[in-house]
Amino acid sequence: MTKPLISVITAVYNGSAFVEETIRSILSQTIDNFEYIIIDDASTDDSADHIRKFTDPRIRFIQNSTNLRLVKTRNLGLAAAVGKYIALIDHDDVALPNRFEEQLQAIIDDPELVMVASYAVNIDESGNLGNIRGNINDSDDELKVRLLFRNPFINSTLFFKNYHETGLRYHYKFPLSEDYDFIVRLSEKGKLHLIKKVLLEYRVHTSNYSQTMNHSMIELGSEVKRRLLRGLNIEVNETDLLIHSNFEHQLMPYDQKVLDLMGDWAKKLLKSSDGSAVYEKNIFCNVLYDELSIVAEKSVELMRNNFLYYLKQPYFSALRNNPSAAIRLILKLLIRRSIRNKFYL
């Protein structure tokens, strides 16, 4: 048998409700030079029966005798994969037919790319469409800076080079933020790219792994951020890490005290990035100012129409760098003032 170009990996645990739709979406791709490794992680439902319904020769079905959890199961898939490229998809998501074609072309066109992801659209349990996920306009260089603040990528859209020989695997020490940690280590090997199109339907439901483990995911994600900050020669204490993580998770309310803390932290990041060999200065500023403008917009509810606050640095520079965010912030303040005046008339 000819060696497949792509190895697709799906880890399944109690996925009987949606796994058939996921499998059909992979088998219906516009290119067919792939193997599909499906690993059932000792499901307690009838997931295995649903998988066995498919007789496509591209499918390699593996059953774990005991439940190994997600990280070990994904690593089994990576160890088994023989394709030049790896594509991931969770057992409840749906790939659009042209997903692999678009991602493969992107990575062929630019040999420096090591990973390609895309936007996704939320779907509910019935398949009804919702909001777009991962909808950012970052350049390839900006994506690496964005990782300092958050993981901007949707796992089920990942398409990356197979580093089988070097044994690139998920780390067991990050069992709930394994994607974030893995992508950070992958980014050290080359460029990352985000296709500005929806190539996946992302299932949102109450039993989502990420929905049920949110607190632990935040803690482990913070440790990834700590490692990245060391690249800027910044050693952080727990308070620093809490402030930095507030960009992504809003662990503290965006009142004036918190905005002051985050503004001071942003100034420290800017100073540390000067002369850094890790990030180009202008690119770093663009991403940091974008993150600050997001914080400014979200803070409107707690700032009680205190528009003058946003003339302080570094928020003024952030909003000047992001005019659309500045306009939205002003409109929110005006609307709040109008509602307040109407209430007191």
C-alpha cells in the first residue's frame, strides 16, 4: 500500500452521539490520500459499534483495553501515524469537505510553515449554526506573539508536519492544556498560519471536555504562559501570573484598580520586548495593543462612563492603534450615558 500523505487522528471516548458524523466528514474530503486513525479509549457506551459500521480501507481502528485518557491516546495516534502531515479532529466535530485540500495547499506553498489552522463555526447538539470561533486577523508572525496571551487555535482544525523521528508528543504534565503546550513547542520549529476561512464545525454541548474542566485548564495554561514569559527574561510570581492570565480569562473584574495593574504589566512587557530576539518589536506591540483594546472594551461596564481614564497610557496607545475598538468603546460609553440620563429624567 502506498504511504499516505496525511494521517488523521481522532481520539474517541463515549462519543456515540456524534462520531459517525465526524467520520463521514473525514471520508468525504476532496482529497483522499490519507489514513484515518480512530482510537476508542475504552468507551463505556457503544462508540466502537458506531465506528465499526465503516469499512473504508483508509480507517485504522484501535481500541484501548483500558481508559488511558486524552493525552496518552493522542500520543498513541501520533506514534502510529506514518503520513507526512498530521490532521486532528475531535469525535464530535465536523470537517468541511475542502478542509484538507486548503490546509495542504497552504503548507506546500510555504515550506517554512509547520502548522496550519482555520476558523470554525459553532454548532449545537442538533447541528444548528452559531458564532464563528478563532476569528482573528493575525499575520503568521503575530500568531506567535498571541500565544504569549492565549491559545488562538482550535484543536480540531490543526494540520501540522509529522515530527515522528524527533518524537514530538503531548506532555503528560499538561493533561488539560495539552493543545496549548503542544502548539507552543511546535511553534519553535517554524511558522504558524491561520486560514481566514471556516473549515470546521465545532460542536458545543454540556459534555465538552473543555467545558467540564475549565478551572484546571486555566491553571495549567498559566504555566505555559510562565514558560513563554521566561523567553522575555521575565520571572513571574503568582500575582504577576494572575494579572497576565487576566488578559485571557478575566479572573479579576475590569475595574480601575485592575486596569491599572494590567496597564503597568503591559508597560513591563513592552520594556522587556525591547531588543528581544524572540519577537519583533512592532509585531509585539500590535498584538499587545490589541489585547489591551479588548480589555478596554470589556471594562466599560465597570468604569461608569469614565472616558478620561482611557486617555492614560498604555490604553490610549492601544486604542489609537486599534481605531475600530476605540469607536466601539466610545459608542458603548455614549449608549450607557444615554440610558443613564433617560433613567434619571
